[in-house]
Amino acid sequence: MSSARLMALPLLAALIVAAPARAYLPAPYGGQAVVPLPAAVVTIDPAAATQPGELQVSTLVFDTLYTFGSRRWQLPHLARLMPECNQAGTSCRIRLRADIKLHDGRILDAAAVAASLHRTKRGPHGYLLANVTSIRAEGIDAIRLTLRHRASDLAVLLSTPATAIAVRRGSRLVGSGPFRVARRRPRHIELVAHAECFAGRPRLDRLVFKAFKRSSTEVASFHIGHLTLSRHGKSAFGGRPRYAAEEALTQPRTLVYLAVGKRPEYLRDPLVRRALLAAIDRKRLSKVADTGPSRVAHGPVDRGILRYRRPRGARFSRGRANRLLARAAKGSPELRAAARSGRVQLSLLVDASRPDDKIAAGQLVADLDRIGIEARIETRDAASYRSRLAGGNYQLALARLPLQLPDGSLGVAAAYAAAGDQAAAARCVLKGCGAREARAFSKALPLLPLVHAGTRFHYDARLGPLAPDRSGRLPLADTYWRRRAANGGAAGN
């Protein structure tokens, strides 16, 4: 062998060894991602957050005691171990990790955890803790829960975003999650990495969330590189983004529904509610209700999560809607008088900060108009909309209910709670809700299920994998930039 070849062998060996070494380098730290919100954010308090964007932000700031692992198993998170219960299963002790540092630098203690769970129990998600009769701290590193009945799903309930631990400091809430809040307005939220997060520092330095008044503005921002992700597709309005884009699809995990008020009195009549549902072309609505894979809703939970038979008479039929209204008018002088005047007039409450809902509301108005119901769209800012929805101050309201966990029973319970029936929601948690209860819900119609909606995201291909979890939320705490953008922008420093 020639001397030149012998001299080249060490260099070749070094290249062979170095090539795979580069492939196994850890993901880099740094940069930011700019993410669109589906609507303005009213609260990120886990005890009160109910909308998809609110849950997405809340889960990045606040941690739960337990979390989902592979194959739907629960794993300790803020908790050090699984619950330690007595023989009857009615008294459970949960030990806390000792190394949990909050965003304000203080150490999380048992008293703060107990106070946070008390807040959840008193809030709109209180049904999740219906089986819990008392919550108290034991020392600084454990809490004791007393239960009405033995509960094998306690760790599941304490994995839901609503039960995340939020510590009150004056007028603000502090968490222990991978990001802390740096700046917050209803349409603009900035999160920065929590360097001392017990579960590990996130790879990104900053996350910026923005809500847009128009879908076209969001897409244009994505095309010119001012957004890292787009909810409305890379070519929804023509053109192409300045960088390669990849796609992420969330499963139909958000229920789009029509809330029905208690005034006028005839809206309480099941015949009227069935007539409204029969009049709406839900198959067509599923194409405009969101930007991803969506299906007609025949019940409170998508049948991909909880299997149940579709109720009879649930199909779209204007003839059937008119017949049901005529039957209802025989027993309601108020409805009969409204029908004689030529039109039944109702208002439709819509969140003004959600562009997608304005489009869906337009179709609802057109569908109801064809059966003689004149629905007038009433838009309100996000805070006013939420207040009126919670107080029942509406006639019809277009609303959304995201799934907290991919659990069918909890989905049925959440739908009852959204309809204002906390007692039924609590029964679902205490006794379990299966296919029979989901079908009964679809017959009683405390709210009108329209569409189970998913979302199609397009994102900068330089960003690390963004496969949504089973609840339809993006794993933004785990993503990273594969390589830095040359001139800042969305991937900037």
C-alpha cells in the first residue's frame, strides 16, 4: 500500500467515527417560537380555564401531581409516588417531591398544593373532585385526601389540566411548569423558560402566543416568517411560506356545540331543541368549524373515544325540524304567538375574538332561517362572552369544549358541566359514564352537540417534531430548533 494511502487511513477513520457522533448530539437550546391562539385568552388559571388556547398555555405554566405515560398509565409528576391509600381506599396520602422550585424562586409545599386543589373544587371543574370530601396538608411534603368511595382513578383525575397546582401570590398565580409568564394581554402572551424546572429546562427560551382578528392576517404572518405555526394552512389564502413547512394534525378533541338558554321558556322544551338540531346541516358545518379533521357530533364525546350508538332521528332534516316546531307550538302559547307573527326571533352569542366561529355562526343563521327562525348574531369580546355564557345570559350561544384528557367518562362529565348540570357531572365522576350515559345525554340534549373538531397546523420544518398528544395539544415544552434561522425571525435568538 502506498505511503499516501497509509497517511489517509487515520483521517478516514476519524471521519467514520465523527459522522454518527454528530447524529447523536443533544437537541440545541435557544430561540423562540411564535404560536397563534384560536381566540383571546381570558384566564390561564387551571381551575377556571375552559377554552383550547387557555388550556394550551396553562399546561405550560402549571404542573399536575400526576401525568400520562405510555399506554395511558399514570406516572408521578409533582408527586413522588402513586397515592398511598388505606385498606378501604377512602383515605389517600400523596407525597410531594422535595425539589420543586416555583417561578418566584420559592419551594412548593403541601399547604400550597392543598389550597390549589381547594380552588379547583370550588370552580367550574369542581366535579372532577366530587369524590373528595377533604384536602389537608400533612407537614410540608404530603397531602391527605379523604374520599367518599374507593377510587381507582384518583391519579387520573389528578392528571387533568384543571387540577394543576397554581399557587396564589397576591393577585397573581405562580406555577412550577417549564415556562413562566413574562407578559400577558388577552391577545398576546409571552412565556420564558423556567431554568430551574424540576422536570428539566425546556429547549426553547421563549414562546409567544398571539390571537389574530382575521384568519388571513394569521396566514400572511406565517408566510412572511413572523409566525412559527399557522392554524389555517400554508396555502389557505394563496401564496407559499418563505420556508419549508410540515403538517401536524390534531384528532377531533374539541366539541363545538350550541348552548341553549332558559329564556324564552319554550327553549326548555326538548321538542324545540331537537328541532334546532335537525335544522342544522352539521356535515357542512364540520367543514368550516375548524381547520383540521372534524366529524359530525352525535353526542358529547367523539365516538373514536367512547363507542355508543347514534340516537334515532339525529340526522339533518328541515322537514322534521318544522314538524317538531309545530308540535312544540301546540303546547307553548309564547312560541305559537311568535310563529304567527311570521318569524321566531332569537339571538346567537358569539366570541368576537374567534374568527372561525364567526364563519360557523353565519351558517347557523342561514340554516335556522330556512325553518322560520331569525337568529341575530350578537358578538361580544372574550371576557364579556365568557361572563354571559357562565351566567346563562343568552338565548343561543356558539361554544367550544376541549377535552381535558382522552377519557370518555370525563368527556361526558365535562359536557354536563358545560350545560350547567354540575350534579350530573359529579355523578359521572363518582359512578362512571359510559356508552349508555352518552346516549342518554344525546336524547336529553342539555346542549346541542354539533361537531367534534380537530386542527391542522403547519409549522416551520426547522422546528423539532410537533406530534399532538392524545388530548389534541401541542408538546411545545419539548420542541426545539433543529438549526437556527440565519437572520432571526420566528426562529430568532
